[in-house]
Amino acid sequence: MDLASRKEHLLGSVIEVKVPSSHEALLAPCFGELARIERTYSRFRDDSALSRLNAALGRWHEVPGEFFSLIARAVALNEETGGNFDITLKASLDRLGYDKAYSFVPKPRPRKGVVDAALERLRAPILLDAKRSRVLLRKEIDFGGFGKGFALDAVARVLEDGGCPRHYIDAGGDILAKGGGEPWTILLEHPDAPERAIGKVLLDGEAIAGSAPNRRRWRGQHHLLNARTGMPANGAKCIFAVAKTGLEADAYATAIFTAGFSEGIALSKRLPVEILFVSSEDRMYVSEGFKAELFS
């Protein structure tokens, strides 16, 4: 089958979409949808809806239905993963240097009094009012933990609505692929050598997401933070997670990686996900349903 493809740099990554040549006209609306998602949800844009919400801490703020649903889904994922998926770590990312200016210069951790720290732990960081589609934030939020996965699902909907039976969407290594009976072969990047692969999987109607610190590392820091400490999680080299949707694959990969190797494995067994997980000591865990061909 002849394929048409297009690549653009959006959402902080190179995004590629491949479709049969007969559906090439769908590529433009796909990238239009990706541009809309970046305009709406990027924490790196002052004019995004997310940045406006983050600027309104402590106040109720009405948001569109899609935006409300994303925040509500993040709150549910936080509970589902025992707190390991957390969208309220933006201040920690900024402090470590992964800020709006991409300064990559760590800043001192702010000191808090005992009473202030205790109150912060007691107060819910996100309040939701579903009847009025309102949100009250006490901490700034960031959708980086599942943003690319959400984008995969959004593009897939554009293609499905357009009647495209076969497609491949790659958002910086997070991939959703539908084969229409002919699965796509996905190579699994080696955590120590990006030019090599440690194995391959076949995808047809599922998504795979990878989390690893090697792509965003600076001054001994990286962007995958343990939710309890607010510091980079250093117990693993990489994870690959396969799930039914891009959002789930992305979120579960983030939560399991940042939980640490042993705790992450235990967490994965309670979630609808299959994983390949490599520890910082090169131990490898492959769940029973992760159907990969591993290379020697």
C-alpha cells in the first residue's frame, strides 16, 4: 500500500503521521488539530488556555468541556496510580530549570514554614465543579505526563472520522497505529544507544508510549519527576507501555517510571497496561502480555 506522510515540530517533539495515499487530504486537518492542542494546552505559551488557568490560582475558573475532562481524567489517574501520576508538578519542573524559557538552570527550593507545609499537604490541589465546568487550582498544572498521548488519540479521531482504515501517528516516540489487518512494526529504542533497538512489537489499534530521561537531561537533572519528592526519578533507564489509547499508554508509562523500578512493577500489575521496564542496573521486566521480540 502506498503511503503519504507528513512531519512537523509541535508539542515539543517531531510528529509524523502516515496514511494511505488515497487519504492524503486528511494530513492537513490532522496537523491543524495538533496545532490547536498546542495553542490550548502548552505551558510554554503565555497565551494558552492552560497558562491562563495557571495564572488564576485560588479562584474558580470556567473551562471548556474538553479542558475540564482532561483535568478530571488527570485527577482520576492520580487516584488510580496511587498518586504517581501527578499534573501538579509544574513548579518543581520550573525550579529544576525545565521552565518556560528553557533556562535549564536549577533554582533553590523555596523554604516553607511547618504550618504552611502541613496546610499544603491537607488541601486538595485541584477542585472540580462538573455542573458548571469550573476548576479551582491551588498549584499550577502541566499536561506533559499525558499530553502527547492525548494528541495521538485526537489525531486518530480525525482519521477515523475521515474513514482512514490504516494510519500511523508518532509523537516523539509515543505511537498509535492501526493496521487494518496489517500490523505496524515498532522498534524499541535502546536506552543507552538511540541508534539501536532492543526489540520490536507489532501494533494494530493500540498505542505504545516510552518514558526515558535520556532525551531531556540537563545539569544532572531530567523531566521525569517522582510525585512524592518532586525530584527526578533515577531508578530506571526506560519503560515502554502498551495500552488501548494513547493517553493511557502515556500516563501509565509516566506513572510507572517515576514510581521506581520495584514499585512501578507492582503498580503496573494493577493497571490495564503491558510493559517492558529496564532498571538503572539493566535488569529487565517484561509483563506477560507485552508481546515483543527482543534482540540479543
